[in-house]
Amino acid sequence: ELAKGLFPTWIAAILIAAVLSAVMSSVAAQLLASSSAITEDITHFFNIKLSEKSQVILGRLSVVAVSLVAMIFASNPQSTILSIVGHAWAGMGAAFGPVVLFSLFWRRCSAHGAIACMVVGAGVVIAWISAHAAWPNSTLFSVYEIIPAFILSSAALVIVSLKGEQPSEKTLRHFDEVNEHCEKLKLEPLK
């Protein structure tokens, strides 16, 4: 409406087309990146061997799945871009923040603890958002979801790391090498 009010119709049409092409380009890039993450990274992590044809099919299915999730988010008239981005950052922060911090400053941090942290962090964020939607007047669930999720995912990382097997000697040697560099820089890692 702003473009139509300020410019002649033909200029407004060009401006709107430019905006739409930029949006479509960004969406296409995001869909391709998520498709690549699923077909390459996840299948590689779980050591799943796929033929080229199967990779193409999985890539296309992942584009459809991500598109459907995006459409579900976009169809909610109560949500705003700011709230969606806030939820996304909460999920990322709760899932990956403790992993980064603990792996840098705690020698005992393990891969299983990191996985538990990511699962608990993402799960608590989703549960907290759902609980807030179910009980919007609740004082407890009006707290930003990253706070309880970060605390619980950190606890999961510590508990699973302490209960499970220790990191490998190679990992511990690498941690100690990094600590030596930190000490040279006067950074104090946790022991």
C-alpha cells in the first residue's frame, strides 16, 4: 500500500516484484540449506549410506517437510516474526549454548552429555512454548523459555557426562593443549 501511495503504479509494481524476488531467493536458499543438512549431515552422522537417487528423494521430502513446518508457523495470525525468531534463538541457545561453554571450560564434558544437552534444551523450549500457549495467563510460563531450558539442558549435560564414560585420551589431550594456550592468554578454565 505504501508503494502504491507514493509511486506510480508501474514503479510500485517493479518495487513489489523486487521485494518478492528477494524473499523468494532467501526462502529458496534456506530450503536448500535445510535439505542439504538433512541429506548430507544427518545421514553422515548416523552413517547411513544412500544412493544418489535416494539422496535426491530425501532432499525433496525434506524440502516439503520444512516448507510445511514453515507454513504452520506462518498460518498462526497471533505470531509475529519477532516472536518466531525469539523462539528460534531460545531453542538454539538452550540446545547449543551449554555445549559450547562446557566443552570450552570443563574437561569432563562428553559427546553423550552434549547430545543429551541438545535434546533436553530443544525439548524444554518446545514444551515451554506449548505450556505458555495452553496457559497464557500463567506467571511461570511467561518466563522466556531459554532460561529454564538453558538450566535444564546444562544439568542434563553434566549428569550424562558424569554418569557416562570419560572422554577419550585424544579428546583430553586436545582439551589440555587448548588450556595451555588459554593460560598463556591469562584465561582461567574450570578444572
